Amino acid sequence: MSASLSSGQQRLWTVSQLDGAGPAYNETMAFALRGPLDREALQRALDALADRHEALRTRIVVEDGKPVQIVEPAGHGFPCEVTEVAGPGEAAELRRTAAFEPFDLTRAPLARARLLAGAPPPGFHATGEHRQFRDGGEDHVLLITVHHVVFDGWSRTLLLRELGVLYAAQLSGVPADLPPARPYREHSRAQQDWLAGDGPAPHEAYWRNRLDGVPPVLELPTDRPRPARQDYRGARVPVSLGPELTARLKAVAREHGVTLYSTILTCWFILLSRLSAQTDIVVGVPAANRGAGGEYPDTIGFFVNTLAVRADLAGAPTGAVLLKQVRAALRGAIDHVELPFERVVELVNPPRSPAHTPLFQTMFAWVPTMHDLLELPGVAVEALDVEHAPAKFDLALGLADENGDVLGHLDYAVALFGHTTAERYARYLVRLLDQLATRPDAGIASYELLDEAERREILTAWSTGPRPRRRPGGLVERFAAHADTTPDAAALVCDDRALTYRELDRRSTKLANALRRRGARPGGVVAIHSGRSAELVVAVLGVLKTGAAYLPLDPAQPAARRAAMVEDARPVLVLGDDVTDLEAEGDETRRPVASDPRETAYVIYTSGSTGRPKGVAVTHHSVLALFDQWLDRFGATPGEATSAWSSIGFDASVHELLLPLTTGAVLHVVPEDVRPDPAALLAWLRDHRVVQAFLPPAYIRWIDEDPTRLHGLALRQLLTGVEPLPEAALARFAAALPGLRICFGYGPTEATLYATAHFDPEPRDRPAPIGRPLPGSRLYLLDERLRPVPPGVAGEVFLAGDCLARGYLNRPRLTAERFVADPFVPGERMYRTGDLARWLPGGEAEYAGRRDDQIKLRGFRIEPGEVTAALLAVPGVREAAVLVDREGEPRLVAGVAGGGGRTAHEWRAVLADRLPDYMIPSVFAEFDRLPLSRSGKLDRDAVLAHARTSASNNPVNTAAPRDQVELALLRIWRDLLLHPAIGVSDDFFDVGGTSISAIKLAHAIGAEFGCELPLRDVILHPTIEAQAALLRAGSPPRGGNLIEFRRGDGETRVVCVHPAGGTAFCYLPLSALLPDDAGVVGIQSPGLNAGEEPLPSVEAMAEEYLLLVDPRPDETLVLCGLSYGGLVAYEMGRRLAEHHPRVSIVLLDTTATDDPAARAAIEPVSAAEFREKLVRFNGMYPGIEDAQIERYHRTYNHNRLTAREHDPGETAARVVFVQAVGEDTIPGTAEFWRRRARGGFEVVPADCGHWDMLESDALPLVAKLITAELAAR
């Protein structure tokens, strides 16, 4: 017998069609048995159990596009295979096999048992008289697996208890005393009847209101990026509260009038909120749902309904307040448990993604223990753990109260989380429960996740850099020491000029003395406006020798910005190109400068959020601390060549200019014409035998395309940073230059270039970490209450210690806002960066974006780094950056170098298997190289500007069908969803689709196309264009050049003839505006499909197309054509009118002329021009092959050339000429047609351009004219 599925069964059946989901819904139970087991009695008991419960002999098949359950007759049996095993290892392997072997849902029963004979599992420790077992022949392991689609937690208890009773009855010969079990199909039928009536209305209103605006996904911190499609592989960690904490929680629950269940659920909410930094949290909880009056207490089947329980943790309520809120939410959900979860999802209609479950991604369930459920007379039974924890959700907490001790497990998705992370989350939960039991009236924000030992480790071992080792002397003293000891050694090389240490010292001393006479002194500022020259270096040293701070003014910066800097800094003077003249005013007498490390060494301006740049004042102490840590790690050899690539306005220049001059190295200034060209730069570095260099990330990525570009370099020390880089790229860089040491630095200008660093990268597939704090510096990752965040959780980056700048020049209020008191080191400051980072296992930090620029689209939080990594994994892509364009509707933009000219739809297809759909950019801008600013950073404005004009983002019409496959799918969708306005890029579930209608859709597609499109593909590719691509890939396009847009009633028909391009889908918008009773067809040009040849002339087309149309004598016909299509429509009408009185012709701006020379001037068009036309007239679809485009191009030019030879004759049909007057018209066209229309002629002006007639405000006019012709004939 057959019956409809319940709503829950329909959902599970749908999910089970997805790849990898089948075994996820296996419910496996395992028991160790010791004693004289009667195997035959056990088999008879299992068979009797199947006879008693229809669910255990049910299978699911599809009939007429709808899944139904087929119940096999009693006597079908419950198979139990007996296997002799050689030892515990084989037994354990068979246990795993039982759990992971999928069911074929079309074959009954959806349950199986296996009896392993010969060895008990390791650690078997039954109680009582069977405590001590000996090896022998009475050891068994019983495995029972049932598919969740016919089974639930309640059913498990029933199955085990009844199996024991039935086994005992088989042994005794006395019939089992069990209450009658109602058939599960009665529940299915009753539920479907209830859903069809008025009963659901109040429940629907509750859920619609309760879940309005629910976040689409819980953004938990994961160890790995979320895959594009949900991965059902899972694992499990144990959770145990212990009797003491359990007792205290029960006491708190009683005190506040709540249950132990809701108390634990409350802490689960708190944990999820703290981990995700979200306050609006939804958790799934299962409810038995066996009827309002408990009508099915003794029936095995899938009754359970999942409830979406929502809690609002905003404002950090107290534990007691949240307990009451969760209790109310839970009660409200239970009061409305009858509405199936599937219906709730349809009502709320959250953004869907195949990457995760809708509405919630975490679960909390009270899972009763199997202890003592199965009792077999004379046999000791112990429940065994099964190594099967499928990840139906990101995290699923299952607990039970066993004799006063709450214990259970936390299941996690291994695609997202590591085992250590899951264990840590379990510890956090227990810690929160302990604090709730101790301080229920405290605010939940005061509850700590970290214990004191974890907090201490993070603050000392991870957050604090090593003790620094200071070298003697300041910047000026260190330079002077080399000028004294090696005066004739080369110090500076710039273009073709070189200065020794003596010459550089002498010139900078003379300049310093001249500057002193002009007011330069400690505490003051001197601006330097100079290009990349030896004079720039002389000026920097000269200013430092006065004790003043230098302010670099990059001549390449906008004049207005330089003027704002000077106005704000108020320097005592500005040094320009007159450095040499000013030197002449000073003498060579060295004058000592008080080397006060607290004085400012330089001021560099950075962009301000208000648009006003802010000057960062950095002290000598901070610069020396930076240099000393470098020397501790890398050392320095006098005479080695170093390079200065950075512009003077970028703080990396401090490292590049001053470190070599304070260590006796030779400073080589990179020429201006070499800087922007990475190939030229490498050649320059090779020629100058440079040992130490700074390279921007863009150059690292370019080198990574071909690491052999590094061959021949002498480079041994590399500094880079500024922006994220793949660690593997750095590792490949190092591998190409044996002996190279790399420093990947992180830090804002306020932290003296960089305050943390990752050294010596390894070939790992991840962004390079920002590393650990430098000696003397501290790196804190803190939450909004300035507490250390746990590993893996994003926190704001705060920097402290020797790295900190003095503050913002002349901006005390802003300095106080950003440089705040360090709560962990009394009396010191820390800088709030606004960046986010997370701790990795082992104590390094990983950058996680900007706090004030988090990307959140459609409710989804997006990690740009994940998207960038996916783009870089695409073959050929050299560089990638991901931004948000907030001009207008926010959208995700990808800037790509090496994209190969893909269209936006081609990009999405490439990324579909790498990223969840909501993380795929909507706009792609391709470059030869990503644009950079002067400092080597990504020029974000240039990327966004290019993206807004990029042609790759507008090549595909995403509204109307482009071919017959898409048109056929559109008709199926419309018939199924009863939705009038569906586009080919609309998501099936966004326009009213459900899991049930998806099943019907898969069936209808199979019937239409004669091939199977599996349900999983319908769900994972939920747009018409995506489904069409699958169908095209599986079989050639359906043939035939007559395209039926609408069938009509058979009395009237509109025939739309293709323009020169050959496709007729440009008429689809017109067909939607014509009367419902009118049939509408389009004619496609032969030659578009593989193996076809175009027809040789307009006359041949007219003859062939009339055969396709096959007019009936009593049928009213309107033949219409846009542009070239009008020539063919006219010729068809001219021929038809000779014997068919009910025909008229509508020409849509079809130009024609009597001038043979004008006709002869018609020429073929280029491929580039044709592509634009193809896009416009809806022939382009995602993934279209070059061969298809070539057929389109050939057909277009062929059809155009047939117009040269065609001279239309007179016709007895009525002709309506719709003339576009929105642009220049060809004189005489209307008169040309008027002379030939003997059956009547009308010219109607349309305010549009020639190619806009079917997609502008003129379209309703065209539809009105055609409708009038249908009525008049």
C-alpha cells in the first residue's frame, strides 16, 4: 500500500538526495552482548518488530513526480546478518561500516541488523553477575541501523524496549504483551489533511512574526573556510558536567522556575553569541510531536519536528533574565510545534545556500541514554559508542541526565572545525554553566570563557614579545660611529652618484648647522620636500642631527594634501630642492645633540576617517627598538648593499633609509623609473648585488607566478607586509633563494612600521599570519570589554610597548581616543588599531580584516580573505582583491589579474565549487596588474572605478531566456510556481520554491527533456540558467527552429521572426504583454545549431518558415519582425495573403530602400561588434562555447547579406509600420512600405531607438498595436 510522506519525511528524503547526505541520517545503535544468546529467537523478535511497525517495512519511491511511501506487507522481515569475527579490531571496523553504509530508500526495509559473533569489544565491563567475562563463544556485538526517515529518538526507545520484550516472548513461547501500534501512515495522512485546512493559520502567524528578520547564518569562528556545499562528515567530543555542577544547575533552575534543559540551552545561546559576536541567535531543538493528545506513543516512525528557538542577547542581560527569555521562547515554540519545520522555512523564506541549513546551523537536543533500554534474558547488555557523528549542522549538542550527572557529546562538522577547537568549545560551555550556577544575577557579558591559566598563557606567552636587547647610541651616534671608523666606505648610491660615509657625514653636518641657525631644534619639525635623490638622504640625516623631527613630503602626492600637512605640522621650514644651497650656509663642525629617545624622530601623515590627514609622531626610542630586533634576528655586515624602494611618505622608508646607515651598509636608492616595474626592479637588485630589501606584496605575487625570476639575486633579507599574502607564496620565494630570511611584518604607522611579524614562512595553504609581537612590544586581541578573546575568535587588535608612537601631532584629543590605558600593564598605553585578528593554535595571530569595514551582504558576514584565496586558486590568476562597492546597492567586487577575460557568469561558475553562493562576487574587474598606490598598497578606488565600467559584468542578460532550453525551463517553473515574473537568474527558493516543488520540478524536467536531472542538482543549481547549463552539458540542445512562447486557444497567433542575429528570444517580453488567449511563437534562423546551414535567401526563409508555422484556414495571424526580421515576416505575409485573408504584418522599424547602391553597401560586421549585438538580443548565456558564438556570427552576417538581393513585392495583407523616431530615421522608409501595401497601411511613430523597441517604453505600444490587429482580423 502507498501513502503520502509526512512533511518531515519529505524534507529528509530531499536532503538524502544530496551527495554525501545519505549516511548522515543513519541512526546506528551498538550493544555488547555476553551470555547464551539465542540467535534464531533474536531474528524472530526482529521480524515480529517489523510486522508490528509499518515504518520498519517502508520504502520511498517517486510516483508522478512525487515521493510516496510504500508499505510492504507483514512478513517482509527485518534482516539480521550474522558475521563471525576474528577479534576486536575486525568487530570495530564492522561497527564503523554499519554506521556509514547508505540505504537505498527505494528498497525496504530501511532498517538492518548485524550480529558480530566471536569477540567482545575492548573494555567490555557489564555489571552484576556478568562483570567478569572470559573469552568464549558467547560474545556478540549487535548492530542495528535505521534510516532517520522512518525513525526518531522516541522510536529508538520503543524499538529497544520492544525488541527485548519480543525476544523474551520467543524464548518463553508466551505472546508478548505490547499495546497496539497505530500505522505511521495515519499520521502522514492526518498531517497533510491538517495542513490543507485552516488549522495552520495561527501557527503560521506565530512563526512568521517570531522569525522575522532572522540572521541567515550564525558566523561561528571556524578552523577552515565553509565549503560551497554542506559537508556531512562529522566527529564528536564528550561533554560531562559532573554531579556537583549538575546539582547546582538544578537548584538554579528550580529557583527561577525553569527546567534544567532550558538552563543548559541558555548557556548554549551565550556560548554561540560570544563565539560569533552576534546577539540574535537561533538554535534548533527537536520536539517529539506525536500529536496534541499523544496519539502515537507506541508507533515507530519519524514524528520529530525541529523548532527554531530564537534568543536576543543584545544589551547583555543578566543570566536570570535570559533564563526567563529562553523559557518563554521555548514555550512559544512548543505551543506551535504542529507546524512542520519545512512549512516554517517556506514562510520565513530566509536566504538559502547549499553551504548550510536554513534558519539555524546549531542544534541542542536532550538525548536519552540507551542504558538499560535493551534487556535480553540471560544476556548481559552494554551500549557501545558508535564512531558515527554525522554533521547535519555546524555544531550539535546532545546531553542527557544520567543518575544526577549531565553528560553527552558535542558533534561538529569536520569541514569547519578541528578536534581541539570542538574540545575547547565544550570546555567553554561547562565554564559558562558553572558561572550561571554561581552568579545568575550577573550580566552575561561578565561571564568568562577563558579560565585563569588560559588567560595567563594568552597574555604572557602569546601577547607579549620577548625581552628586548638594546644597543648603545642613538640614530645619529650610530651613523657617526661608522663615519669615524670607515670614513671612506661607500654609504650611499643614487643614480650615478655615490657618497662615502665621510662625505655624507660632512654634508649632513653642514646642513644641520644651517638648519639650527634657522630655528631647527629638539621638539621642532622640519619638512622635506624632495624626490628620490642623494639630497633627500642628506636632508633626513641633517634634520636628525639638529634634534628636530623630519616630515617627509612626497612630491607625487596631491598638492592640496601636502599643503594640509604643512598647515597642520607647522614646520620651522620646508626643505626643497635648495638643500645644496642651504648646506653652503653651514660649517662642518659637529655639534652634539642630546640623544633623548623620547624626542620625535619623524612625523608621517596617514589618512583620517574625516578626510583630514593626521600626523603620527614616532620617537627615536621606537625606531631604535625596531632596528635592534632586526639586528638580533638578522644581524648586519658593513659594506653590504641594501635598497630603498619606498616613497618617502611611506613609513617603510624609515627602515630602508636609516637602518643601513646606522649599520655601515651601502644604501642604494631605487630609481623612480625602476620602482613601478617589478621586472626592472629585479634586474636592478641583481645588478647592485642587493642583500637586504623591502618588496611590496604585489611584487611578491608577481614573482610567485615564476619564482625562477629570482635567480641570480644576492638577496638574503626580505621585509614585506602592508597587505595580506599567501604564506605559500612567501615560502616559494624563500625556496627559490637558499639562505633567504623573510620578515612578514604587520603594524600601522602608529606602531612604527610593524609591531608583529611572521618569520620564515612555510608552504601552507593559508594567508600568512601576522605572527607574534616583536621584542619589547605587545599584541592584544580583545573583545568589546577589553578582555582577551579565545583562540579562533576574532578580536580587535591593540598594540603596546616599545613600538608605540608618541601620538598624533597637535591632536591631543584624537591621541587620547586611540592611545588608551593598557589594562594589563599599569601606567602604559596601548593603541586601538581598528583591525581584527584571531589567535591560531600555537600563539601566532591571523589578520581578519577591518572592524569598521566588515563585509556583510544580504545578512551574511563575508571574510574577504576566503574569497581572495578562492580566486587565487583559479588557474591563471596572479593577483586578486575583494572589496565592497557601497555606491548604490552594496555589492561584492573582485579585482583580478590574470583572469583570462572571463565573463561575470563564467567567474561565478568557476567559483561555485569553491565558495558558498553568498560569498561569490557579483562584479569582476580584470587587470593586467592590480593598481597600486605610491606606498605599494592596493589602490582600492582604482579597482572600484574600473569595476563600475567593466564590460565583463554586463555581457549576459539575466532576466529572459537565451535559448530553447532556458525557455522550456521557464515554462516549467511558471507552471509549477504560478509566478508571473521569473528571470533565468532567479533562485528557485526565492520565487516560492519549496523542497516539495523541487521534487516536482526534477520530475517535470525529466519528462520534458527525456533525461534525468537529479534532485540534488535542482537544489544545488537553483536557477534556470544553471539548470540549463547542466542540461546542455548532458545532451545537445533540443532541435527545431519554431519556439513556442505560449500556446493560446488556437484561434489567434502571433508569429515573431528573428532579426539578423537569428535568435527570437528578444520577443519574450512582448509575448508577456499580449492577450492570454493568443498563441505566440518565435522563429529561429537555421544555422545556429551545430550541423545546420543557413537558408540562402529571404524568399527561401519565408517558404520554410510558413511550413513551420503551418497556418490553419480559420486562424488569425499577425506576422511581426524587428529590423531584418520584418523583411522575412513581410515576405511570409505577402505569400500567405494570396489565399489567407486573416493575416496582417507588423514591421518593427524594418528599414528598406529602392536604391540598389544602398543595398549593396550592406557589409558584414566584425566579431567584436557582433558580440555586443548578441548580448543585447539575448543570445549570450553563461558558459557559451566559442563555436556557438562563431555560428551566431556567421548566421548574422549571412542574413544581413541576403537583404542585398531582396526586393519586396506588393502584398494584399494589411501592413503596420512602427517607426522608431528616438534617433535619426532613414528617409523614405515609410513610403517604401506604403507603396507596397495594397491591403492597407498605417505608420505609427515610437519614441525609442531602433534597437530599443522591445525593451523600452515603446513595448506596450507595440503590444497594443498587435492586439488590435488580432481583434480586427
